Amino acid sequence: MHMDKNPAIPDAAAGPAAYRQYARDWLQAHLPAHMRSDSLDYRTPTLDECRAWEASMYQAGLAGMTWPRAYGGLGLSLREHLAVNKEVGALSMPESVSSIGKELAGPIIQAVGREDQKQFFLPRILAMEHYWCQGFSEPDAGSDLARLRTKATQEGEQWRINGQKIWTSGAAKAHYCLLLTRTGTVADKHRGLLMFAVPMDTPGIRVVPIKSIDGKDSFAEVFFDDVVVPDGARLGEPDEGWNAAIRVLSIERATNRMYRAWRFECELRQLVAACKSDPALSQLLQDGHYERRIGEVLGEIDALKGLVERTVDQLVAGERIGARGSLTKLYWSECHQKFAELALSLVSHVTPRSSALARRARKHFTTAYLFARAETIYAGTTEVQLDIIAQRIMDLPTELAK
Ligand SMILES: Cc1cc2nc3c(=O)[nH]c(=O)nc-3n(C[C@H](O)[C@H](O)[C@H](O)COP(=O)(O)OP(=O)(O)OC[C@H]3O[C@@H](n4cnc5c(N)ncnc54)[C@H](O)[C@@H]3O)c2cc1C
């Protein structure tokens, strides 16, 4: 399935600057006001609205930039991908409802999938026909995935899967699960792991939503009781699961949601604009304490932009990012948590008599603060990133060597 090339989409020769301008013009012209969180017309978009919006972005050439044309992509470089991400970040638009499909499952299928799997899954992810969830974590295996227990047993041309996953984001809406299982025993640790693409409507799968601190139930426990899938659902060879999982995690840490720094700056500007719209909050902005904190956060956002630009330069030059992805994950999550604390401290001064924009900001930044608590946990906790940085970048002794 090829995407019919929309004639408005610039081609590779136009370069990233032209692509960025194109993305800016298109997004400004098409993003509905009710989907912009900095607008007074904002209301939480439905899943269908998000799906339609992201499908229209894909048709406009703003998704699948680096994916091969044979699978519905545009065959461009990470530079165009980054150019689009900068403009996505600069607008207060909703988070993607399909980032696990587009940014984790898609790249893994391209790396280890068979040709028929690439032909089937990749165009459907881009066209927003299939959502994915990521079934890695288990009650006793989060930071240390080598302890996972979900068992896959081969029975002729099929596999029987039994076990439990937890914290599975988007499980209730997902069509497929990128599932990590083991074929041997827990003592095998990272050997004998196997990845699958499991349809979520397979008999034996039970999804139990978990409510999070921000009131949403976007993640879940997922139970697999005698779930039978054909051998064709396997992604890669038995024993390739660990390497595939490491790839998924390094993408998640280094290049996933590349727009973050630009989104954080947009949020900071949104916060400042909301404060300026209200006399009492405006006064607070003149307080040296807040001035300094805002300056610090902006400085960190700028450094994060530099880290992202450097990552793209290295990847385009064909270098491996390896453990340096942990630096990016550590930095963005800590930086955004600090910003969310600053925002909450400012909007806590909003009263029912404050300006409409300030009241809107209070709602937005209270939710953002609560979600930011999770940012130093998912995609690898801060403590784990610090260990990786110390051990692999600075060559400090590992636990085993001590
Ligand atoms: C919002 C959110 C969404 C998520 N979505 C998904 C998803 O879609 N799919 C999925 O598979 N998982 C998902 N997760 C799970 C996430 O990957 C795990 O929570 C994370 O890997 C940590 O594992 P854990 O919760 O088991 O904590 P643990 O690994 O038990 O860690 C507990 C504490 O011990 C510390 N710790 C652990 N090991 C070490 C060590 N070696 N050195 C120092 N300190 C250590 C940790 O830093 C942490 O503070 C999500 C989590 C959140 C919060």
C-alpha cells in the first residue's frame, strides 16, 4: 500500500528548512481551535477526533517521514522528521494516540519483521487503522526486564501464551500488542526472550484498566490465559527478543516524541501568557524568585534542544547512540518535572475571579503536573538512567563486577 503522493508535500531535495515551513503553514491552517490547549475554545478531544486529526497529518506528509515508501512512508531523513517535530511541538496540540505504533512497533517491525509483516502492519499504523500497545512490564519485571515470566510455548505451528503484563498504556483501545515473552525459564534471564505482534481481540486476553493519579484510566493490567497465536505472529526469531527489546527501549529513550523540547517551550510561553492576562499573576511574574525559575527552565529547554539536534546529527552520520539515549531521557524528564512544579506553583494562585485564560491554565497545568510525576518512571526510571550513564558512558563498575 503506497501513500499517493500529495503534490503539496516537498520532496527530499527541498531540504529540512522548506519542510519545516511547509509543516508550520499546514498545521497552523488545519489544527482545529478546540484541539489547542492554549485556546479558550479547547475541549478534550475524543479518540475519534484524535484519530482523524493524525490521519490527516499523515495524508499531508507529516507522519512516516523516514519510513520506506514501499510501506507507506515518505523515504525522507531524520532531519525532515525533526523539522516536523519542531512545528508539532510549537503548537499546543494533543499528544499522539498512536505513538507506540508509530515510534516503537513500526521501527521494530522494520528491523526484525518479515516482509509480509512489514507490508501488512506498517501502512496501517501510519493510516491510523491500527493502534498498538507495548506489553513489556510485569508485576515483578519493570526496570529489570530479564525477570519477566510471561511464557510462550511452541505447539507445532502455533504458540500458547500465559502470563500477566502491567502498566500497559492504551491497552483498552489497542488492536495489537508488542508483546515480550519468554520461551524458557526465568533463570535464562535475557536469553530465550521472544517478541510477538498479538491481536488484542484474541480469546484469552483480558484488559483491566488502572486509574492513574490524574484521573485517567489510560493504562491497564493485561492477562494472557491460554492465548493461542500462529507462528506468523512472531516478530523475529526465538532468542532475538532481548536485542529487539533493547532496540525498542533505546528508541524510546533517544528519539521517541522528538518534539518534547519545543513542546515544553510552547507550554512555558502558554504559562507566561496566562499569567500576564491576570493582574495578580502578572505581579508574581515580577517577583525575582519566579523570574529566576522561569529563566532556569528556559535554559534547560534550550540545552535539551541541543541534545536532540546532536542525536539527529549522530544518527544521520550513521553513528550509534547507545547509552547516550539515557542522557536524553534523564534530561527531558527531570527538566519537565521541574517546569511542571514551577507551573503548579504559579497557577495555585488562580482564583475564581482570575482571567479566563488563567483559569484554563490552572486546569491544564494541574493535569500536566500530575502526569509529569510519571515521566521519571516510564521509559526507564531516573535511577536506572543514572546507573546506565555511570556504568556505560563513564565505565564505572557494574553491580556484577562489585
Ligand atoms: C505512565 C506510565 C506508562 C507506562 N506505560 C507502559 C507501557 O505501555 N508498557 C510497559 O510495558 N510498561 C509501561 N510502564 C511501566 C514502566 O516501564 C515501569 O514502571 C518502569 O520500567 C519501572 O518499573 P517498575 O514500575 O516495575 O519499578 P521497579 O523496577 O520495581 O523500580 C522501583 C524503584 O526501584 C528503583 N530501581 C530499580 N532498579 C534499580 C537499580 N538497578 N538501581 C537503582 N534503582 C533501581 C527504580 O528507579 C524505582 O525507583 C509505564 C509506566 C508509567 C508510569
